[in-house]
Amino acid sequence: MGHPLAPRVAAYLSSKMPGASDVAVEAMERISGGASRETYRFVARWREGGATRERRMILRRDPPASLIDTERRIEFAAYGAFRGSAVPVPEMLWLEEADGPLDHPFFIAEELAGFQASPQVLLAGAYDAVLPKLAARKWTILGEIAKADPEALGLTEVMPVPALDACWKRELDDWEAVFDRDEAEPLPIARAAIRWLRANPPPPAQKLSVVHGDYRTGNFLYDDAGEIHGVLDWEMAHLGDPLEDLAWGFNPVWQFGRGLAGGLLPQDEAVAVWARASGLTADPAALHWWILFNCVKGQAIWVGSAGAFLKGGNREPIMIYPAWWLLNAQDRAILKVMGKL
């Protein structure tokens, strides 16, 4: 028996592919994980030009309540902006913001099949020989994102444009508001970090960059040769300080117990790769500020996810799992970055 969404997706594709007939959606399955979008893979088959055609596709649909509340139009635009650039991304096909076709807004993209995303698989030993190459690719690609011109990419038309000296405050205000809304118990360590961040603001951003927002090991597709074929999960993309993106990957929870940035290599080496690719600099004090900020942001994400679960907006296990797994680890990471552990 096929997936209950399959005939509805097939009907939608038919409406978007006027030259196609006999459109069918097969092998549809939910991909585990993904607490801000429901993600499905499927194979689309149709007749066109006297031939049978098929394409592997991905459906990303908004859930009733999400780990992070984001605009799918912004995510769609970020993917589209980097298509064909030095930043590898899957091709975006259709964006649907109405609820009618599938009950919630969604978009459909090509599936980049045959690659891995799991950090646990990557760091389990089988890929050790290619980790240096993959690490260099990871931070080179991030440097390309930082170097890109948001206006030339058309993203200043769909993303708010902060002043260079206001990037830090906008982000800190937004994530502190998540604690104010969703915390189920006092969070004295995160609140102490927020007080320090406000008392010691970073310098203005050296340029306005596209910030992926969740650029870490686990959010890109890799192969056994150490190449990266697709940067995924742009749902937190925005315009801001490029050091924010660099620092997110230095949150200690993304070391996966290996004591290395992203589980891959020493932080100073990652910074050097990024600086060469981006042409930008990473002032140590400013980078420290952004690393601590990202520890607070991480904690806000876990708290917000638990809040959506506890309030009944979304009872998927993935909503409560990050809080169970990471709240204590993220507190310890905050203390480590602050030199208090």
C-alpha cells in the first residue's frame, strides 16, 4: 500500500507539469529527523514526449508546530540563490505556500541520492582517510557562503537587511525571546551567558553575509572520496555577520566527543581554511563572542523544541529528543566557552 500523501503529491505535480501525463508518485517514505520540516523522499514517474521519465524528489512540508519557526520562502530562496555556484545545493523545483494541496505549506526539490549525511557514520572510522579532505571542503564551502554578495544573489529582497552594527543584537534578542516564551524551568547558565553577551558586544560585522544558520557536520551530503555534494537545511538562513556561521560549527556539542571542530580538525585550522576561502578575518575576541552566542542559540533551539512538545503543538518524538539529549551538554558547553567549567 502506498503512502497516503502520494496521490495528493501526484495531483500537485500534474498541475505543475502541463506537458506530463500519467504522473505517479512511488516509493514515498518519511525521512527520520527534521524537527522544523517533515521530509519525505519519493520517485516521480510520468509520460512526456512519447517517453517514460522519472526523477527522485524530496518533499519538505511544514509540521503543525516546529522546532524553529521559519519561512519556507526564505529557505527556498537560499537554496535557489546558490544553485550552480561554488556552494553545492540540490535544485529547488516548486514552492507552495497555500495549505490546500497538502494541508501545510511545502516545497519540492530534487533528491541528491547515493550520499551520506550522518555525522555518526562519518566519524565511526571508515572515512578516516578522507576526513582531512572533507574538512577542507567543509570550511571552504562555508567561506564561499560568507564571501557571496547577498544583493547580487537577490536575497536582500526576501531577507531582512540589518545594519552591520545591529546583527548581533537582532540575533540575541530573537533567541532570548525563545527562552522567555518556552522555558519550562529556570536556565541560570544560559541567562548568565546572555548577560555577558549584552555587556560585551562584538564589533560590527566586517560585511553583510548570507548566514546559513545551521552549518555543521550532519547538514551536508558527502561521499567516500571526501567530497561534499549538497549543503542542506537552510531553514534558519538569514543575512548577518559571517562570524555567526563560522562560530555555529564551533559549538562544543558539535565536536561529537572528539575535541575537534565539527569532529573533524582543530578550530584554528578550520578558521584558516575559512579565511582563505572567504577573504575575511576572524578576530579572536569577536569569534569568541559568536561561539558563546551560538551555545545560547543552541540551548534556545532545544528549549523551543521541548516547548512545542510540552504545549501539545507537535507530539513527534523528534521534538523532545534534542532537549533530553542536549540540554545538559549545552549548559556544559556554555560554561566551557565562558571558562567556568
